[in-house]
Amino acid sequence: MGFLSFLRHKNIPLKERLDKMFDSMFPKGEKDVNAGTKELLCILNNKIDYGTARTIFLKSIAISRIAKEFDKERLKIHLTGYCIHHFNEAQIEKYYNYLVALSTAMLIHNRTPSEVRRVGDAYVW
């Protein structure tokens, strides 16, 4: 151990990084994941099963946070890879608006997904 060894990049295991990312996106754990999954099911008029909705929600929220520029076209590209057939154009728009509302609520207002709710066509927290 040298004098400047503290400057070396620490190799954090992938599992630990993923756990930290999950905790930052879902501070209330399953309660937050369930809230997002249920909202996606509502957007899609319950035409998919809960497990599929959960997978789509988890992948989508991750890409919305990781992508440098997240817009509706980026969401479409993401969904095209595995599940766009579940959505029509209006549902993609609603889902995009929901993901943006979650990001705003969490990053600016320090709210969690379970604290974001729909009132009419808008999301409030």
C-alpha cells in the first residue's frame, strides 16, 4: 500500500452498484416498484400480466435515468427491443409522461414513485 493508493479507483462489485442504483430509484423498495407497475398496467388497460408490466417498468425507469437524453423517441427505441407491441401511440405518450413525472418528483422534489399519483391526465406528488 503506497502513499497515494487512496487515489486508485476502487473496484466496486456489479451487484453492489446495482443494489445502490435500485435503492436510489426505489427508496421504499417494493412499495415503489408496485406503484410503478400498477400505473403501467393502468396505462395499458391491464392487457398484460403483472410480471411483464413489472419487467417493463423496471427496465424503462432504469433507461430513463441512465440515458443522457431521455425523450419519447428514446423510450420507443428502448421498448422496440422487447415489448412495443403492447403499446399504442397514445399509451407510449402516457408512459413517457409518467416516467418524466417520476424523474421530476424524485430528483427535484425528493418524492418516491409510491408518492406520485395520477389526477385526471396529470401526475401530482
